[in-house]
Amino acid sequence: MNKNKNTNQIIKIVHVFGALDRGGSETMIMNLYRVIDKDRFQFDFIKHTETIGAYEAEIRQLGGNIFSVPRYTIYNHRHYVTAWNNLITDHPEWDIVHAHMRSTAHMYTKLLKKADKKVIIHSHSASENKGIKGSVQQFYQRNITEFADILLATSKAAGNYLFRKKEFNVISNGFCVSDFKFDIHKRTNIRASLKIADQTLLLGMVGRLDKVKNHGYIIDVLTEFNQMTHDWRLLIIGKGKLEDNIKQTLKARKLLGNTIFIESTDEMSSYYSSMDVLLFPSLREGLGNVAIEAQANGLNVVSSNTVPLETNITDRIEYLPIDKKSMNKWVRKIESIYTEDKDSYIESRTRYNEIIEQTEFELSKNVRFYEKVYGDLGEH
């Protein structure tokens, strides 16, 4: 059994990630970390990389420690297990492991469970990589629930995919909704800094530059849309291994001059305010935090129909297929937004923040759930 707890002792939770950049799951935990009662709970983090992530400085400011284990390659199995055993031996103060990285979760949760730690497995995605990589991941995840005390998922689809017939709790990715309220001054300032005129249609894509985010589909859509009007810009916020490929494709289509790249920002609300449309054509999502943040900003969202319907909160989002024959639907939707009255659209955007505030995505509701889960696990 875990060591006895009393209400005056801090419960230590260690979160396990691949990296500590601005991904959806990392951002969700950072939102929680900023507001959770630190007289009762403290977070540490384990990452599978030596690369310094965007959140690491803030984690240390908040009192968290960061540790690294090697990225698992099958060939380094013994080294991987040894690294975990060393961490577990060196840190008996950890009470709970909250596992967000699922590909090797069965291995490290087994080791932590042997050391009498409580285990939370959290599913953030509703599907897997394809090919050999996907097959390997599925093999290692086949017994992922074996050592778990609690199973959590960002959506029903994410939970059903990873946990099959096991019981799990769906918990929304909470954020401070008021931080994302539309602001006309932020819109003006960002557009001025990007040299974008008031009437120019600004399209946005937010997320890592990876195949799953489907930038190529939007490039095909905009190739057609560009034949109707040249008064548009595309703002791509994120970084990733496909950046050069995306730029080369845009250049070949003569669209690179219309596109602005920003690697990372802690001012997402300002950028949402500057946009007219968020394009969200993902091949798969565990939830789709970006679509919810954008709706809190009153921003039009055009999403793939593969995104979980838990994101369907306001009349600002529309779901479209992402096959080749549906490209014209995307073009027509973007065109309809381009031709609508911008003044009335902008005027209406602030009221959507209050709609999202009433949902479970509001961070103040979200934090109460986690404090109960951590408290119940850590005090028994």
C-alpha cells in the first residue's frame, strides 16, 4: 500500500510525456498546473527526449522537476528499463504517475506499480500511426490497462480506441476560457505586425507540422480558392518535421507569398482574434483543443468530420469530409465567410466566450475533477 497520507502532506504526481512542447496534452496539464492547489499537489515531469521543450522554464518556475529517459527503440530495451528503475529508486516521494505517453506505458507503469505507485493512463488520441510504426505501437499497447488504477480520456472516441471495453472517465481538456475572449485591439495589433489589411481574409492553421494535421489538403483547397480571390493570407502556427515540405509545396503552387509561419507563441488568443477562419482538417484527433479555443474566441471553424463531436459547442463550427471530391465544399465555405459582412461578424464574436464558460472546458470546473482524483488516489 502507499504510505499513509494526511491532508497536510503534498501529493507528488509525475507526468510522463514524449516531450514538453505546446502539444494538446502538454498544454492541458500546464493549464492545470498553473491553478492547482500547490499546498496539496506538486507535479514533476518525465520526457523521452533531451531536447528542451517550450514549457520547461515555466515548469521549473512553478516548482516542478524535469527528468529524461531515452526514447524507446526496441534495441535499447535494457537501457530503457534501467533508466526507469533508476528514476523510481531515486524518487520515492512520487505517489502517482499520470501517463500521457502511451506507446511504452505498459513497461513503465509495470515498474512503477511494483514500486507501489498509483497509476493513471490518459488517452489523448483516437487512432494510431499507420504501417510498421503503428503495428509496433499497437503491440506494446495491447495490455496498457493492466497496471492502471484509473483510466481517463479526452473524448469517448479516444477512450474507446485505447481502452476497448474497459471503463474510463471522459474529462475535457480545461483552459481559462476568459483568456481567449475576442479582443478587437489584439486583432488590430497582430494584423498590423503581420502587415495584413483589415479586409484581407486571414485563415489560420494551428498545430504541429505533421502528416496527421493534413496541411496538404488545405494547400489543395487554397489552390482552388486562390483562383477566385488573391485577398487572403494563411497563418500557420506550429513547428514540425514537415515544415520544409509544406513550404516547398506552397512555393510550387505559388502560394508561399500568401503564407506566414510562426513556430510557437504564448499569445494564442491574440492570434485567434486576428483570424477570420480556423481551418482544422486533421486526419484524427483525440479531442481537438484548438477548435474549442477558437470557438471561445468566436472564430469560424471549418473542421474535418473526423474530429470528435465533443468539439461541437457553438454554431461557429462546421464539419466537412476531407476526401478529394469534397474540396469544393471547403472552397465554398471559405468563400462564404470571405463575402459575409465583416463588421457584424466581428461584433458578434465576444458573446461566444460566455457559451464556452458554461461548459466543462472551463478550467475552474476541470481543476476540481483532478484535485479529487489525485486526492483520492494519493491519500489511500
